[in-house]
Amino acid sequence: MIIVGIPTLNEADNIGKLVEKIDKYSVELGQNIVIINSDSNSDDQTSKIFLNTQTFHSKISLTSVHRGKGYNVRNIFDYCLDHFSHFEGVVLIDGDVISLDKTWLQKMYLSIREGNDLIVPNYARKFFEGNATNHFIYPILVKLFEKDVPYQCISGDLGFSKKLVQELIHNCNWHRYSKGYGIDIFLTLTALLKSYKTKEIDLEAKIHKRSFEKIEKIFLEVSQSFFETLTDNFSYINRDKYQLVFESHTKRFVASNDKPSIDEIEKLKIRALHLLDVVEDKYPQGIEATVWHNKLAESLKKLPKFSSKELTKNLLPYYLLRVYNYLKFNNFRSASSDLNEMTQNIKKCYCNKEKCFDLYNSH
């Protein structure tokens, strides 16, 4: 049996359809599941709609008085360990996903049964989405491990073995930055640092609610969670034991007409210049990837001496300038080559004799 967990906050318009798909596809795949919705006390009757949705498989509704995806994920994991002794693993699906298809679940279920501990999707994405992924998490993880890593470690839709769920609940510090948008990197970074077997699977495009308006909030929470999780688990770093399987590990983009507006993009630079307290023409084009990646390397060196909050505060304006540069001067066609070039440049760093940084020596 596999548990499918859905963390939610005000997803009344989507939860019923999502649950119906999960139930239907699991029946067609012959997979026995239990569907758990952990809701942050939504104002729109998300939990009621979840329970009233007719399904073949059993459903369980949990409610948290605290708001934040991390609380919901912890509730799901705790419930699994407390009430199911023989479950094989857990699949988390974000409550706002509208593009779920059978292949998503098929690959997740199969990957768990094959003995993988963490399953990370590699979606086809709109070129302007996933900015925290493309410009922060992926490059800093590659620099940290000096090896390639899954592209989308904060995707939200993840698979876990029972063994990894037990590790996360019994042996990890669920720090304050893991309660919101920082939950996904807390989960994936912990698994990578502790050398749990990780598999990246290719999935089609993920369609969900637009989050560009939250770009600063997302970065703040994800970045602080990254540094805090790394600090908590630094002693586990062993690059030689790193276990990772890729399906194809290719970047794929889908066309879309809902790119952020010119005004929205310009506001990124305005906000960054305000945070830096510099004149308007200081960074007319934002910053290139190489400059940004040097900032990331510097932040890793500073980790022992500075807090997660301080490091994130320092990085924020440069992150906004990097995203500004990427969005301002790229389109659907050029984005792929831009990100692929960035990826190759990052990899060159750990192939060179002179490393971008030496995290061991800095400690």
C-alpha cells in the first residue's frame, strides 16, 4: 500500500477533481492506496469537499491549526507511521495541481517499489517558471555536492520510501524554515545529504496556480531552509556515497503566453536596487549567471559564520537581479540554451582542479 498525501490551503476549486484523478488512475494501475488530505484550516471548505468526493479508495482528512505546507507534510508523515505498519511509501501531490495524469502516479509508484527512497520529478516547464529552482537551488546544490543533482528539488510533488519517512520524522530537526515554502528543500536536501537513494523521473508539464507574485517570499523561505538544513546535517556530507539515478535529465520547456509582464519584471530590479541602496543605473541589465554563481559560492563559504537569515538577506537583491536579467533577455526559444549553458558552466567548476569553494576546509 502507498499513501498519497495532499497538503492544502484553500483549494476548494481543485481538491475534488484532483482526488478523483488520483483515485481513478490508481484503480487503473491496480495500486492499493490511501488518500490523505492535510489541510491548514482552510476558509473555503476544502476539507469538506475532500471528504464528500466519492472514491474507491479510503480517504482520511487531517486539519492543522497552523498554516504552512510543512505542518501539513509532517501531519501526513506522522499519521502514516502511527496508523499504517505496512505501507511502502508516500507520494505527495500539491493541492493546486491541475495537470496530473496517470503517468505521474505510475512512475512514482514504480520508483518506490523499485527501492528508491526519494523520487523527484523533472517536469517540462514554462521557461519563466521555477526561478528559485533554476537560479538558486539547482546551482547551489551542484556546487555543494560537486556532482549533478535533480533539476527540480523543490517541485512539491515528491515520492518517499517508508525508510526515508521514518528518517525524516525520527532523526531530523524540523526547523522553523521548514514550515512553509522551505519544506521541499528540507526534505530533498536531507535525503541527499544522508545518501538516500534518489531517482529523477521525467514528467509532462505541471500546471498549477501562478506564483510569480510571491517570488521574494518563496526565495526567502527556500533559501533560509536550505542553509538551516545544511547546517543541521553538515556532518553527513559524503560525496562518495551520493546515490542518484536519472531517467533522462534533460531540460524541457513548453510554450506559454502568460509570461510576467514588462512591469512585473522591471519591479524585480527596482526592488533589488532599493535593497542594495544603490543608484538606478548600477545594474542596468541585472547580473549574469557567472556573477550570481560566485555569490552562491561565497555564501557557502560564509555558512559557519553567518546565520541562515543573514545569508539569505545578503543574497536576495542579487537573486532578484539575476532573475530580472534572465526574464528580461530571454524568451521561450533562448531560455533552453541559456539554462543549458549555465548548467554546463556550473559543472565545469567541480571538474576543474581549482574548486569554486572547499566546504570542508571552510569548517
